[in-house]
Amino acid sequence: MKMLFKQRFFSWLDSYDIYGEDGRTLYTVKGKMAWGHCLEVYDASGAHIATLKEEVLTWMPRFRMYLGGVHVGDIKKEFTFFKPSFVLECNGWKVAGNFLEWDYEITEGNGSAIAWVSKQFFNFTDTYSIEVAKQEHALMSLMIVLAIDAAKCSGGNA
């Protein structure tokens, strides 16, 4: 399953549309006014299904992921000098790759690929391609991409 993650051109807060290969909207992501990033994910019918919240007053960016109001994991940026690094505390999954080039992979603890992410350049807004091995991993993979994008936008050493 392939998803296109595209930031809206005119938006005061983070706002994204996520499309399937056929061009239909799979998810809509809306930023909320909050101390730190707070992103809510809605399905195609407009139902709120997930939330991503940045913890404030932390040394490095850290995000909590919620599905249906239940905390399901965290992703945090590690302190490094040259190459951004992220630690995923969720389902035993790992995230690795070239974050400077915006190309990375989400894997299970045993190394099996869950999703591949790459940023498409030469667009007016942030646009990512997310290829997911299994459809049931699409939402969690999207939340991880949102967290990494928000962490990189927050500054730090990215």
C-alpha cells in the first residue's frame, strides 16, 4: 500500500492530506493550538482516530502517540552531532535510515520491513511517499512520519 503525505499550502497550523495510490483521501491531519505540536488524525469519513502530542520541557523532541485515546507508544529524537537519530518505543518497531536525506525505513524488531519513507523534493509543500507492507500498519506508520517531520521542524540538530 502506498500513501502520499502532502502538507497543505496555505495553513497556519500543521495540516496535511494523505492520499492513496488512486488519489482518494485516506486520512486528514489537523494541527491544534497547543504548547508543542499536537496533531489529530481523521479517517476519510471525518472521524477522529489518532492523536500525536509533543511533550514539552524535554531536552530533545519527544512525541506520544494515541489511537482512540489510548497511549500506544512514543518516538523521541536522540542527541547526535551530525546525523539525526530517532528512538521508537512502540510495538518493538525500529526506525533507521538517512534522516538528512529524508529516506528511512520502519522495521519490526526482527528486521522485517513495515514501511519505507522518502521525501519528494521540488514541491511547494512537504510531500512524502510512504509505502507500507501491510495495510494494518498504515496509521501507525503515518504517525511515526508525522512525529519525525514535527521533530525536524522543531529544530534541534536536524
